[in-house]
Amino acid sequence: MKYNVLLVALFSASALFSVETIQETQVETIQPITADQPYTGEYENTQYAALDHQHIAQTVSEAPRAQPQPSEPVLSQREDMLITVTGQGVAPMNTSSPAQAYALAKRAAVADAYRMIAEKVKGVRIDGQDLIKNMMVKRSTVRTSVRAMVRNANVVETTFKEGLCEVEMEITLSHADFQ
Amino acid sequence: MRSRDGNHSFSRRLSVVLLFSLALPLSASEYLISYRYVIKDALLYNESLTISQAMQKCKGSPYRELILENDASKDLKKIINQNSETFINYLHKLGLSVEHTEATVNAQNKSTTTLTLKTQCFKVDFNDNFARISPLK
């Protein structure tokens, strides 16, 4: 009788441990999918360590997953790709002449167009952080950054109206540029 | 060449002068140029173009030359100032590094974009009517 009770206790203990391991594996498999990137393990045991595993699994499964758009253009070896962007720049208030205002606004617009080309070709890094205290959003921060090298971009058209300069730029990408 | 009094000072001086006169033009037509401008919140914040003569001979072969008008001057800074717009467009074509950071804190946005041409060696040929500028790679 004593042995039977002991056996039952052992079975129940092993059953409990098996449930916990399943929850952990669920979390590990879901995390890389939400990032939509190959899992690097950068955030492992840092951000989610203090949180409940079951809670993470639920939140992650509810988040919308970004799917690649079928109509998104892909650079192929056979044909080049033309990218067109429009950059905007503003003239400063304290300029000595309209010509100077135009020149400065155009410089800013060209830089904006370069940034847009870099964003389209290389992509943007986005970091977000929300601080919530007593169930209220105290601070919401979104940081984006781009780093790229752009060459052979051409200015197609420049317009200047009411202090705003718009520069239309285009760049032709070929497969050989990335080899 | 040995002088009558037997010392070598004349020939030494001559060889030194010759050496200097031949070595100077080798690096005289090479310049180091860098360009950078910063845009903050869609406004031009800072722009700098630095030009200096190379003190050492640069390596590489010239490519993608630019021809600027010149009135018999050998001052590159002056020539570039006279044709600044053409030269800046040319630098854009050569390629600039783009660095952009943007922060939105509680729906208030701030952005900084920096375009940079890292210091590069350019070969410059001065002629009577034009100056030929080409980067070395």
C-alpha cells in the first residue's frame, strides 16, 4: 500500500515537470517568427526573463505577422530597377536673398531624397520603447536609423514653392552593383 | 662636377635643387578633398568642404574626371569656389555616405541626416583655360 502511494506521487511529479518543459519550447519557437528575422538570440534571457512564459506565448501568437508582398519588386540579373523618390527641404528664415533660400532648401531636399533612396534600397532600423507607469503611457519613443552609401543618383526635377523645395531623384539599380 | 678649389659644394647644391624641383610637381597636382553636410529637421544645419594639397603621393588610378573652367589660376580652392554648384553635384555623383537618425518622442519628431564624402585623393591637372579633376581609386 505504501509503495502504491509512493508510485502515484512519483507519476504525478513527473507529469507536472513535463508540462513546464512544453511551455518553454513553445516560447523558443515562437520568438523568431515574431521578429520576422533569423533568430540571433540577442534578446534571449534579457527582456523576457522576468515575464511569465505563458503570457509571452499568448502575446506573440496574437501579434500580426508581416508577410512578404507578392507585388514587391525584386532585383533580377536580367533587368535593372529604377527607383524614384521625392525629397523635401525647407529654406531657413534668415536668408539674405531668395536665391540663397532656394540653394539651401535644395541642398536639404537632395539630402532627404538620398535618405529615401537609402531607406528603399537598404532598409530602416527601427527601435521602439514605451514606458508605462501605473497603467499609463509615460513616454513613447520610436527611433529609426539608416546608414548607406548612395552613388549615381540623378536629379530629375526641382520645384520651389513657398519656401518648400521638392527634388525628384532617380537611381538605376543593377544586379552587378551588389556583387 | 668638381670645382677648381676641389670642394663638391656646387655639385651638391645643384643636385639638391634639381631633386626638389623634380619632386615637387609630383605631389603638387594631388589634393585631398572631403565634404560633409548636415540637415536637421529639413533645414541645412552645417556644410563643410575641405581642400588641402597632398603632402604624400597618392596611390590609385584616376577615373570619372570633371573639367572646370579656369582663368590661368593654379589655386584649386578658387576654381572650386567659382564652380561650386557643378563641383558639389559632381561629388554627389561620386557617392556620399548617408546617415540618418530620427526620433519620435511623445509624437514630437526630430531628425538628422548627414551626407559625407570621406577624405579622398584627387588628381588635378591645371591648364590655361580649364582644370581637370579626377579622384584616384
